[in-house]
Amino acid sequence: MAAPPNFEGGQSTYRPPRFNGQYYGWWKIRTHDFIMAEDSELWDVICDGPYIPTKALTELPFSMPKTRKEYTDADRKAVEKYFCAKKILVCRIGPDKYNKISSCDTAKEIWEALQTAHEGTTQVKKSKIDMLTTEYELFKMKDDESIQDMHTRFTSIINELHSLGEIIPRNKLVRKILSILPNSWESKVNAITEARDLQELTIDELVGNLKTYEMKRKIDNARREPKKEKNLILKAESNDSSEEDNDIAYLTKIFQKMIKRNGGILRRGNSSKPKNYNLYHKFGKSGHFIKDFPFLKQEYSKYNPEKVDKRNPVPDKDFKRKRSADNVVK
């Protein structure tokens, strides 16, 4: 039986709660308590029906209703109670639901019409009880759920069953709560079972005990978290250093392969030349340098003019002028 969220009306002790078509179980219990606090005879009028003043006939073996002029003071008080009970129900029903009870003449008919509309007939009522009973039996506390949230969901199911006339004994409810706790609460459940009498333990006492234990668990977990974070940092640093070592080893391995492939490298201070350093690239033999082969030099300069210009910064025109001057002198 859920209560309406953020309700404003109906909280006064001098007026009954207002019914807007929702949360009938909540409204039903509050209205019953209000009427019983005002006058218990009003509730008798709703359950038993109105009192109709009658008079006995001497000529006939039955009685007939009195006229208003024939009412006694006791009759008038009984009729006032009837209209007072009807007023409480009618004046606290919204316009949407008033159409369903506008044809009802008595407070009993109004109450039964609302009950049938929201709780259903006897068959529908039994079906609702079966559905809620199954939900009650399969009820479990979630791993990330607090005791307060679990208790709220559990109480909602119990109140719905209670509004339909299905009442579960208190000791069964206590045992049910202990059985739905997660496995991490096993030590606490065993301690409560051994230390307390479950026949005398109330639900409020049990929930209060569980809330206290829950607070202690949160404090202990908060103390352990810094240690866990420190261990995680150390583990991450060790992983980073191991990854760096692996990278260095991998690069070293690649570098060694390159050295082997190129036949080694020259060290500083070592003037020794690699093998076959003096071989000319065209002949593949030692001692064949381009300076000893002028025709090859010309061929080289023909196909590589840029390199030749870099080696001979003096232009070729100067050499031609010199040769022409020598010829004239001769």
C-alpha cells in the first residue's frame, strides 16, 4: 500500500483525507481511523446501513417508516449520524470519482462502491492476494540496496496484503527479513538469531539493529579504501616499470639484428677500414681508383656534372683561355 508522494491535503486532524482516485488502500485506512476517532457510531452506520425510524401498526403485523413529524429526539440523532457519515465520504471525494457514487443513497453503498471499484470483486481480490503473496515469497534484498530502501519495498507489499485482509504474523515477517539479506550479512544474521528471541523481536527493532550494523560496515569500508588505493598505485607503478623494461629489451634486440645485418659498426678511435674498402665499384678489384683512369673520369663527369662542379670550383672557361694563350706563345 503506497502513500501518495508530496501530498498536501488531508493531513489535518479535523478533516478526513481527500481521495483523488489513486492510493485507495492508503485513503481507506486513514478514513477509517478518522471516522472511528470522530464517532464510532458513524462507522456502524457505514457498515450496517442507515437507521430508519419505524412505527408499529396495531392493525397490521408489520411496521412502517415514520414521517419526519413523528420523529423523536432519538430518531433525529440517529438520522443526523447517518447524514454525517455520508457527508464525510462525499465531501472528500474528487469530481472524477463522484460520478461513480452519485447514484448511491447511503454511506454504506458509497463505501462498498469504492471498495468494489478499486479492490474488485471477491474473485479479483483473491487474485490480487495471490499475486502479492508470490511477490512476498520471492522478495530479495539487492546487493547495492540499503536497509531503509529494502524495508520500504517490503513494507509496501505487507500493507497491500493487509488492506486486502491478508495479515501475516509478526514473527514470520521477522524471519522473512533475516532470510532475504545478502550472503555478506550471514554473520550478522547468525548473531541476531542466537542472541534474540525471534518470537518477541519486533520489525522496528530488527530494522534498527540492521541499520546500525550497516553504518559500521560503511565506516570500515571507508577506512580500507585508502589502503586499497595505495596498493593500486604501487601496482600500477610496477606495471609501468616492467613495461618500460620490456620496451628497452625489444629495441635492443632490434638494434643487435641491424648490427649483424650490416657487418658491424666502427667504434670511436678505430681507423681500420672495412673489408674491400678500396675496391672500385666498376671493377670490384683493389687499387682501381678513378684518378688513375682519365677516360672513366670523363665519363663520370659526363653523367654527373653537378658533382664535378662541386669538386672543381674554378670554371672550365678559365682553363680554355689558358690553353689558347699557350698555343699563341708557341
